[in-house]
Amino acid sequence: MENKGLSYKEYSQGRRFLVKILPGESLVARIADMIKVEKIQAAVVLSAIGSVKNVKLKDIKSGAKLPITPARLVTHDIEGPLELLGISGNIVPAEGEGIDCHLHIMASKASGDVVGGHMFEAEVFATCEIVLVELVLDGVERHLSKEGGTPTIFFTGA
């Protein structure tokens, strides 16, 4: 459905998973492994808590214009450990083939300062506990938005 700058698609809730990732493991890689093993085509991360280190994330530079390009992003490499306050994101088919995990992270430093952004990598420090819900829907995939300059979801078909 499209209406005045908004598009959306109804979905049904599929299986629900409580996921634990062990210390030293790549958070992103283990989520991707689970998605593949369970044959999940679409999902949403509802909650994630625990602790992480060696976090790599990107944020949009202040004052950036569209389309977003690599020059308009800043990369943060944070050693940590950090308290994991949350991960939110969605998992949908990628353009062509495969699955794309679009994840954002919020974490706090020992100082209490909070950092966050688009997560590319994080290593589990003590534990990571995730609630993930499968979405049952067709006709959605992620590909590059010419307007925004970043990969985003698009609805296909009826």
C-alpha cells in the first residue's frame, strides 16, 4: 500500500526465538547463521541485551545531504566492553539473492555515555540475549535507494 510518502505491507507473525550468543562470538555472524539454519526470510529484532566489545558502527555526519555517500558517513570503532542497551533492526531478502540484516545498536560506555548507530560488527563480551520474531510476508526486498543513497526496503508485486 502506498499513500502520500508512505508505503507499507501487512504481515503475519511467524515463529518466535529467544537467542543466546556466547562470549567471543560475532553477533552479526551468529544472527546470520541462525537465519540461514532456520530458513527465515524476514524477521524483526525485538530486543537484545548483554555486553559487547570491538563494535564497528556508522553514523551520518552532521549536516549531511542526500543521497548518503561514504563521504557523508563517519565510522566508529569502539573497543569496549560496552553494556548492550539494545539492538533493533529487520531482516529481509536482499536484492537478487541472500538475506540482508539491517541492525542498529545502542550501547553504553563505563562513563555512562551512550553510543549508537548502524552496526556492522560487534563481538559478544559476556553474553547476548536476543528476542527475534519471524515475519511471514512476500514481496519485500532490500536494495539501494537512489534518492537516499542507502539500501532500504522496497515492496514488490501485488
